[in-house]
Amino acid sequence: MTNHDQKYPLEIEDPDDLADLPPDQVVTGEQLAMRPGQTLAQKARELGVTMATLRFWHVEWRGAQYDPAYCIRRAGHKNWLRNKWSEKDWTGLLRAQIAKRQHRHVGDLCLELGITGGNAQVWSQKHAKFEQVLWHSGVPYPAQHWRDFIAWIRHGTIDDYRRRKAEYVANGVPEVEAAHRAADEVVTELAHKTRQLTQGRKRYGPWCRRPRGTAPALPRQCTAH
């Protein structure tokens, strides 16, 4: 990646929506998969990143149980550190949220606090107290929860969650119900949209895109390769 602002196609309204980003701005699980005999250094050169970045991506991908459709946004000049560990007392904020007893599972906690799936993974590895509070405070962590929910918590998902939750509350929906409804909607939509786009690119080529306002499965600007 060059050290300049990324340029997004004009039709992309939310640059954090991975399903709508061009393929050169995301890396997929399929791309991260190692070929037989391939070294990490070779894979890093292939993807055009440093070894440290590649290791970070593999940690996040492992958390998604090596789903080949899983997508990670490549770091641009402005978008890659919207949350920093040093900015807040994240462990204290976690404890305060857990004390409310409003969350169905760990994913609800992450969305409410604005913690991406990638940050949850890395911060848990680096900070023992954070890891203990997030994963061992009695908040449910269902089977396949990382793959089906936490892996899809990105900055764009968090922004969309907050917008939808606020709209539900403004329309008279109780706050807890609004939070749960908004959380399920944003995660389900992003997961479905991303997987549909991955299937489209496999069939029609890497620049296959869906028409805005239609079902994600319908491709646009697709050419056979």
C-alpha cells in the first residue's frame, strides 16, 4: 500500500463496508491461504505487506475459523486505527457494560463499546485483564460465535449498529430490544453481502459488483475471465 489517501468509487457511500470495496482494498481468507511449501515471507511479498501485517491478518483469520470468505480491510492512511488501546480504559468500560446485564453474548458487548472483532482478538492477547473480563465474566460465548458474529464486527458495522439502534429508540422501541435488533441486522447483512460478493467474484471475476438497492446476489459490471 502506498502512503496516501485511498480513492473510493463514487457509488460507495460507506468506505468501511467491505462488501462494496474494490478487491485491491481488501484481503480474503482465500488469498491468505498458504500454498504447499510457501513461506510467510513469500506470502507477504505476494500480498504486498510486511511480515508483521501478515501475522496480524492470520491471527484475525484464525479467529474466524479460517473461513475462506472472510474479508479484512487493508490499512489505508486514515482508516486503520480508529480505536487505540491507549485512548480509553477499555477494561473498565467492559466491566461497566457487563454490570448492566443487557447483553446476550460477547458480540453485543463489542458492538456497544465499538470494539471490532480484530481489536477484541489482539487486545485479548496483549492485555490479560481485558482478556479475563471479556471472555471470563459470565457473558455467554455460544458455539461458532466468533465465526458467525464477532468476525463481522467492523468499524462500518459499528457505525451502522449505532444508527439503527438510535432510529429504533426514536420510534419507541425499548433500548435493550433496539440494541439486540440492530446488532442482529447489521451482522447478518454484512456476512450475507460479503459471502455473496465472494461467490460472484469467483464466478465472474475480481471486479464483480452488485447493483446498489438490489439483492446482493445479482452482479454488476462483471466480465468473464
